[in-house]
Amino acid sequence: MKRTTKKEQYVMICPKCGSADISSDFSSQSYGQGSFFNEHKCNSCSYKGELFPEVPISKLKKNKQTKNSKTHKGKKSSIKRKKIIKQEDNKIENKFIKTYTIIIVIFGLVMLLTVPSFFLNSSIYSTVRLYASLPEPIIILLSIIVLIYILIKKLNNIFIILPIIDIIGAIISMSFITLKLGVASYLIDGIKYLLVVIFGIYLLKTK
């Protein structure tokens, strides 16, 4: 509702929500209370009452502009904050996956160094491999954790190749050991670690 003076045009606003969408309240409740011509209603928040302040329309426009500006700045600030948080999360994820890659590549190199002993003496190879492969259960467990992490986070990450090679290689190798095919198991391990080292070094150089 508007009121005009010679100097300024005034508009009635809601004391609750600040909206200028005000009308007279012609409800039966208002009529029954004897305030038929005095009571007003806010069409935005449905607030009813007799006291609705009037403000200059120019001030109302300024308030709207300020509010819109603050809202816009608030949205920009919120988007920027989310982007920074996402970037920090990505950095942590990349560090975690790269650390895993370095560990598995080093372990793969150690295991590959035991291969020559197989051609010299199978019993020596068995002993060397036994001690060299002591951390293997931890490495496989780490590969499972990394694989689950990448899948849960839905990361579009090429590093997923490494845990897949390690886990599948370990399953095939264990299957051959169960079938008492030790030589085949050693061969699978050699192929697995060779692939891990090649892919690991390639990924560390390119990513």
C-alpha cells in the first residue's frame, strides 16, 4: 500500500518480513474484532496487524538492492569456499594415492630382484622370496583399501589400475599355490610385480 506526499512517496511494509505486498484485511475475524478498516495483512508471510510502518519508497529500493548485492556476494563467497575445500580434498587424495603408488613400486622392485635367484637355485629363491615377501599381506591389504576408497569416492583415477593388478595377481598366485603349482605361482608373481613397477613409474611421471 502506497501513500504520496509532495516530497516523497511512502510505502507500507510488513514489520515481520519487510515485504511491501500489503493489503487491507477484510476477513470476518478482523470485522468481528472491530478493526475492519485499520487492520492490514502481509500477502508474503500472512502477518496481520494494525501497526504497519511506512518507509520512503526510495529507501525500500535501496534496501532491496543492498540485500540482492549481499545475497550475490554471499553466493559467490560460498561457491569460492566450496571450491577451495574441494581443491584441498583433491590434494589430500592425490598425496594418499601417490604415497601408495611409491610404496607398491618399491616393493615390486624388491620382489623382482629376487627373480634371478630362481634360475640359480630354487631353494635359495624360496628362502630369499620368503623374507622379501613378508610385507606382502600388508601391501595387499593397502591395495584393497585404496581400491575401495577410489570406488566409494567415485574418483576418475587411472591409479586404480595398480590395486587391481596387485589384488588379481595375488588371487591367481594363491590359487596356483593351493593347486601345488609353485613354479606357476612364482611366474604370476613376477608378471604382477613387473606390471606394477612399469605402470607405477609411468603414472608417477605423468601425473
